[in-house]
Amino acid sequence: MTVLPRAATKEKTKTETRTKTAVARPWNVIVHDDPVTLMTYVTRVFIQVFGYPDSKAQRLMMEVHREGRSIVWTGGREQAEVYAQKLQAHHLKTSLEQVDAE
Amino acid sequence: MMWAARADDGYLVGGLTRDCLETLRGVPMLVESSDPRVRERLLPDTYDSAEDEQQWREHSTPELERLFMSRLQIVRKDLAAVRKLEAIDLWVLLLPDTHANAWLASLNAARLALFVLNDLDARHLERDGDSLCTDKQREAVWRIQFLAEIQCILMGEMESMDDLGDPEDGDDEEHGKGADIDHGPMHDGPIPPLS
């Protein structure tokens, strides 16, 4: 009599764990290089949008410049969309991609 | 020679030629352009997934469009107040500090629009890019660089920029306390773009 309920509970727990893992996969906010936008403007936008210190904002800007793109923030989808919209509002070329599952 | 000077509540930009003024007045039209190349650049694809992208465009694009338009209202208002110096064919524009963000973003959008509308690529913006340009592209590059100089003024990047003196001092006639900026027909690439 007690075996069945325990097995069912175990199965339910397994399912919930899988679901939570999928939901928790974070999103990357990516800024892409463009040949027009001023480097100083990009740095300024990073400081304004994320509140990053100048050194971090400059490092990310240089990564965009040298690598062609940079992951400027990683986290939950809703907040990632807020940041993407703010960056696009300043005309930085921005995209969102989900972090690959391991 | 264009000059810029710090005033109490913003930057004064003077020595603007007819070409400069025409370029600034063209900013709203460029940002509002319905050309697909401009729309694609100002409202770029955000998601790889078509479904996610569609949802993004339904929710985000209208908000962004409204924001762009509200900024342009500010830009237009400042441009309407531009003053012509008597006796010479030059204009002075006040860029209030409270309007700086609207101007910076709108200038950036206009520069991007000029870039895509004139089939430019990164090589055209390099120091020796002049030889690659058609006449139309050369003019577009000049406008892109001129608008970048206005951005630099707003970001406080012009060197030797002194505060504008008290008008009571009587030395404001020459506008000599601001930074002079050479804006001749092809810049020598003094402003570093993102790449």
C-alpha cells in the first residue's frame, strides 16, 4: 500500500527537476560590431544601461570592436529583453540568444 | 570654422555653415526613413527563432518607434531655435543638457541611416577611404563625420573646451573661448568609429 505513492512521488520530483532546469537556462545579451557607432558612445551606453563601471564598459566595448561581438549581460529572459530594448533604443546592434544547455 | 562652447545649461555650437545646418535638419528625415535598409538597421532582428522574433516585434518595435519619434520632437524643437548670425552665412545652435540623450541617439541613428542608404562599408570611413568613394558617398561620409563631431561635443570630448564666459565680461563677441573644430569637406578621420 505504501509503495505506489512513494514511486509516484519520486516520478513527479524527477519531472519537476527537468522542467526547472529548462526554465533556468539563462539568456545572453549580445552587442554586435558596426563600423559607424563611436567607441566612446558605446562605452557611454553600457554605463548608462547597465550601470557598469567605466573600466568594464570600456573592456566590453573593446571586445565588440576586436571580436565583432560581446556578451554584455547574462541572466533571465525578461531582464535580458529589457536590456536588449534599451540598447536598441540607443541603436546598438543587439541580439538575444539562450545559453547552450550543457 | 565650427566652434563649440560650454554654456550654463548646455553646449553652444557655432560657425555652422549652410551645409552643416542642412545636415542637422536632415537628421529627423533620416531617422524616419521608411527605406527597408534603415528600418532593418534601426530595428534589427533580435532572436534567431522566427516565433520569438515575431513576439519581440509585436511588443518591442512599437515602443522603440515611439521613443525614436519623441526624441525627434526634441531635436526638431532645438533646430527650430537655431540662430543665424547677421552679416555672415553662419548659424548657432544651442544643445541643452536635458536634450543631450535625445540628440546623441538621434545623431547615431542618422549616421547609421546615411551609412546604409549610401552603400558604404567600413573601408569608406577609413583615412584613405576617399579614393573608394563616389561623389555621393563622399558627401555621405562628410555628413557622418560631421554628425559624429556633434556627438563628441555632447559627450564633452572636445579638447580645450572652456566654459563660455559671462556675457557681461564683454568677450563673447569673438566666441574665442570655445573649441574650434575643423569641419572641412573631408575629415582626416580624427574620430574613432566602433571598428
